[in-house]
Amino acid sequence: MLLVGFLAGCNSSLPDSVEQLGRESGHTIAFSQMVDPYLAETTPNDKGYKIGPSDVLDVTVYKAPELSRSVQVGTDGMINLPLIGDVRVANKTPSTVEREVASKYNAGFLKSPHITVFVKEYNSSRVTVDGAVRQPGVYPTRGHDTLSGAISLAHGLDPESASSDVAIVHRDGDGKANMVRYNLSDIHHGRSADPVVHAGDVIIVEDSTAKWAFHSMKQVAPLLTPLTWVLVNL
């Protein structure tokens, strides 16, 4: 919800084109700085990546090779390690898991253990759903989920605040973030196709009380410098 609230407070002039957005680069706060943390959670090799089910982890205990091993994250988000048993790792960064595993071993098995956790295989496919939904968060996707399906994973729209406007933020192969606008009312009434979402996408449902960027790009022009906006008038 932070992203939606931040955008609602902006106030600037409307650009004539993407090229004009590029000339706005003097602004100190970039929209990508708000979106990047969301994208990082599901982007392989990013330090902010959050572990998910089916990922394979190399857990190394320094000077204790008998405790070191490769483990696959279960569908319940857990791994099992010698002596300490089950450890919940889903939706945590490798560095967070390192600290938690070290703490468990230090509690009665090893003195000041040094633990490293490396994601050996990125097998989890997830999307982030934020904004005016019942339960914002990071959710697994089967690779062919639609926008409506992804919102359902977040237990649907917030009935008190959600509007019909929604954006999908996707990072392309070059690392550039692209935002695409959709209208849920048109999708639900069959006037527009329900788009497929992809692993790593960030879905943001507009809060109707905020009246932010979708209804007036004037409010966010300075923030869009690093982004290419693709407005889909469905």
C-alpha cells in the first residue's frame, strides 16, 4: 500500500511523450526506486530475492561439512537441516536465513557458527500483488495465471477501497521496468482479454480514494523517468 499512497501525494505537469519523460531526469526521487524492491523479491540473483517453494539451497556450515547440504524448499516453505530440524525459509532472503540458521545452531549445538546460504536453483515462480487487495503479498504462480487469477491469490479486491484500475509492472530481459495499465471492469465484462502474468511481475491495484496516476499522469511525471509507460486503453 506504500506505493499507492506515495503516488497519490505527487503533483506535477503532464509530459507530451516518453522522450519528455527522459528529460525529467533531474528529480531526486525516481519511481523505479519505489518499484525495484518489489521486483527484487522475485528476481533471481538479486540480493533482495526472497526464497520460494521448490528453490534449491546450498546451506554450508563452516568447518562442519557433515552438517552442510543442498536442500529443496518444500511446498510448505520449509527445509530440514541436521540437528535443528525444520526451518521456515519461504519469503525470506538468503541473508535472513543465514542469521536464523546460525541462531538455531548457536542455541545448543555449535559455538558462533558461520553459515552461508546460496540459492543453487531458482525454481519458484511468484508474483507480487499490492495496493487495494485484501491480502497484499508475494504469491506462487503456475506460469499461466491471469491478472484476475493473481488478484484472487491475494483474496480479491478490497471492497472498501479498490477501483477498476490496475497496473502490471514487468522487468524485461534488459532489466528495464515497464508498466502496463488495465481496467478490471472491462476484463470482467468480457470487453477486454484477461492478460497472463509472468513470474516476477508486480501487480498494483489502485485505491479508489487516492485517484492516483491512472486518472492523471500529471501527478507522477517526474517519477517516471526510468520507466517506459505502456498505456493500454482497453
